Amino acid sequence: MGAFEEFTDLIRQTETMQALLCSLEREPANLLAAICREHETTGRAVPDHHLSLAGYFGEAMLRALVSAHLVTREKEDRFSLYVYKPTEAGLKYYEAMRKEKMI
């Protein structure tokens, strides 16, 4: 094992990195849930300014949801750059995670 691999193994074992990795797994589910809840309430696509996106990870999680075809991104509202709408697959995951009380 090289120095870089040893370094990354050491860093991955820290509490901070473990929390970050956990966040990277959980936050997309929380974001999908926020989009689905607002869509359920309003029946409309969710404007970008209604979403809580913190820094790069927030944007990356949103792009991941779009790439996974769990939400669609559309230009629709004059007060926002984009609006987001859950797909059938996104709603299916949302309902399943809600039943499991994961979100």
C-alpha cells in the first residue's frame, strides 16, 4: 500500500469523515423527501428557492437526484431558475422510505 492509500484509509477512519460519508448517503433522501412533500401539498413543481441547499453538496445532491431520474428539472417559474418535480420512481422511493420511517 502506498502513502496515499494509507493516508486516505487513516482519514476515512476519523469521526469527521464518517459523519460526512453518512451525510452523503442520507441527504439525497432528505432532499427527495422535501421535494415530494411540497409537491404533495401543492400539486406543482417545487421552485429552487424553496429548497435548502447548503453549498456544493446541496447542488451535487440535487444533480444526483436528477441524474438518477428521481426528480425532473424544468424551467417554469418566473421567480426561480428551475423547478423540480418528483418522477414516478422518485415518489415510489419516497413512499417506501417514509413507510420505513427513514425520512
